[in-house]
Amino acid sequence: MTIAHRFKKLKYAAQKPDIIWAIRSLNAGPLPGIALFEWFRDINPSSISGDNTLFIYPVSKSDEGWYYVSISYPDCASKVDSVYIAVHNPPATAPCSPATNTITFSSIPSVNVGVTSWGMDVDWNCKNLSAPSLGGYPDFNIYFEYYWNNKEPEDGAYDISNTITFDDGNPYSVFIASTYSSIYFQANPGKVYVSHVNGKIQVTFCNITFSGSLGGPTYTTSATGNLSAP
């Protein structure tokens, strides 16, 4: 006896601004009621479901990968099929349009960036899009979550993390810091917008706020700008 089976289309049911959250349905098609189903992940040899339909909700980047379904029927050989689920950051457009490689601060000197760098930061073991401090002007560093150490970050909106260790495990997050006159400013929670122009990563940010201190009173500023990889 041959077991006929197929996958239906993935179904997208919902979406959040920072990542696609969806009910994704992988359906094996009509089979006798006593057919047995087992679903597996490529990273997990144990069965994750015994239903004929697999639902993943909400879905995150960690859910990306291969999914396998094994279908069996008494006195018949089992059949196995698979599908790859790709989870991508949804498109997002920055609500501001600063010129490329410019940073406008509210209470410290603004910067027309002449030099940028993009790559692994050996001190923090993550990728960093940065502008150095030149002539006494502020530096600027945008650190990407560790997930992107061996990948190019996807376009879309990213959350600003409150720690460079990215404790929440959200791959769509960055940590931003700037130093001016020995004051270390850290960006407060907000959003940045990643895009690629001619294959080069760009990050746009709109009125994000910073706090810093020298051990005494807290200093604050805000920044709107754009950094592009060289």
C-alpha cells in the first residue's frame, strides 16, 4: 500500500513589527483516520507532535529550520517528507531620513562621519558598525546580537537592547553606545532600522535617547542619524 501525502501552503496569521509571528500550518493532506503522524526538528531527534497538522505560534528566529513528518499506516511502510521554514524580519521603513553617515545630537556635538568600520569587535565578540572619535567629536558604536556573527543582518527594525550581553536572546536587537568628553552614553530602549544599499549595511535611527554619567549626575542626549558600512 502506498501512502500519498503532501504539504499544504504555510499560513501566516499574525505579525508584530519586529518579527513575523504566525501560525504556520504544515498539513499532510487527507489520509485514513488511523494513520500515524510524527513531527521532528532537524535539531531535535525527539518527536515534537503527533498530530496531522503542526502549529507553531508564536514563531521566532529559533524556529527556523527543517521540519520532518513521518506518516505510517498499519502494514505499510512509513513515508517521510520535509519542509524548510524560514523566519525573516518583516520590512520596516525608518520614520526619518537623515543623510548617510551623519549623526545629529541634541546636546553634544553632531558628527559628519568621515570614516566607518564594519566587522567583528574582538573585545565584545559581536559585529559592530562604528564611527571613531575624531578631533574630539563623539564616537558611535552599533553592536549586533551574536546571532549575526557569521551572517549578514537582515533588513528591518531592530530593538535597542539595554545590555551588550543581549540577555533576552532576541536576534533582532542591537546595543548602541557613544563616548564624548569621557562620558559613556548608552542608548535607551527604542528602534533602529537596518537596510542594505549597494550591498552595504546601513543603520538609521530616529531621535533615540541616551543616558550617561561620570559617577555623578546623569547626562542625557538624543540622536538622529545614519551609519553606513564602508
